[in-house]
Amino acid sequence: HTVRRQSIKRGEPRQMPSLPHTAESTVREEHFSSRRKQLEDYLTNILKMPMYRNYHGTMEFVAVSQLSFIHDLGPKGIEGFIMKRSGGHRIPGLNCCGQGRMCYRWSKRWLVVKDSFLMYMKPDSGAISFVLLVDKEFNIKIGQKETETKYGLQIDNLSRSLILKCNSYRHAQWWRQGIDEFVRKHGKDFLTEHRFGSYAAVQENTLAKCLVSWVVEYEDELLCLQATSAVFFIYLYFLRLSPEIFMKRPVVEGNRWRLDCILKRKA
């Protein structure tokens, strides 16, 4: 604490902001807006102080994480701590042996909801453990009868059935409603089947089309290069997105149709 106090720069806020002590029942209706403004200023000042902003209790209270404000990841949905059950993968080799309950493990994770995917992270390190994509089989079930878990929540897609355990039925219903409404509002294009069985709708004027146009325009120059160099160039380009994306779904043949594996095989 001594080192921390000495490291604080002058001019930075060092004390907790104060809140009014008057009870809500004694405040007139015309003063409600100013009370809301005081609460907003209070939370803003707390989030400006690294010691309080990085505290896990603060992050849980305001439902934010390291990935909340990254614009390229799409609009922000609900976030929070959940207990997730191991297994549920529909890919051979990823599940634990057997189907009995004794095989399952429960782990505490931070769940993040986005428009086209859900993912959960390890609370201590922030490392992403798993990404569940929104696809045409995306579905949410609730209740012990459906999930074999008290206050359970089951989220299905083509590759996995993810089982979550909540604190109460009301908590499970809050997660179900929050996920379902957000995905159907922002990710409805991923919930239906599209041309050629694609998981995504047709997009106009995308970077991928620009890349194809560039390759066609400079086809003669590319022919002068070795095939491996050309494929490696395309690999580097798509590496900016994700080399681990599967180009053919559902995943039933291991990593054969993963983008980096396809490019390596073609090279």
C-alpha cells in the first residue's frame, strides 16, 4: 500500500466520490433527474480510478470486461459470471468419456454475448476459453427437465450444447431473455440458412471481394510467383481475421476445413 500511495500522481482523484444521504422517499419528483445525474457522476468517477475500475466486483456490477468496448467485435450484449458444465461438444474426441453425471465438471466463467457469437473467458486471466457461434440451429432451453440441471440453461448450435447453471430460475430466465432478444435483434442474419448452405448472408462490397478482384487483376504477376508464395500471401491477409475459422460447418471432420489448414494444404 505504501508503494501504491507513492506511485499515485498528483492531480489524480484519490478519494471516493460522495453520494447524497437523503432517502429516496423524501425527494420530490422534480429532483429525480438531478439524483440520476449524481449517480451517473458517481459511477463515472469510480471508473476513472484504476484501483476501483479493475476490481472484479466493479466489473461484475457494471457488467463489462476487456472485450466490452472493442468496436470490431460488434454491438455489446449482456455479460456476467456463470457456471458452465464441461462437455456437450458434437465433435468426436472433444467430450469426456461416457455420458454419466460423474464425468461432468463445473467451472466459473465470464460469459459475453455478441451479435454473432457467445464466448466465455477465465475470470483470473481473461483468456478466451470457447466461442459458440450463432447459426441456424441456435436455440435456448431452460429448466431442469430440459437441461437435467436445477436452474439450468442450455444453449445449442450445430457444434455444441452448452449447459449453464444459474442461481435461481429468475436468474436463468434473465439470461435466456437477454441472449434471445439480443441475438434476434442484432444477429438474425445468422439464424437462417443461406445460399450454398453458408452460415452468413450474402454481403456486398466486402474486403474478400476486393481481394479476389486484386488477384484477378494481377493474375499474370502472381503466375510468376511460386504457388506457395501466393497462397501464403492470402493466408497472411486472412490471418487478420482469424486463422481458426471453419469454412465448412458443422465441424465433423476435425480441422480439415479450418482456414489455416485449407491454405496449408493448398500450398
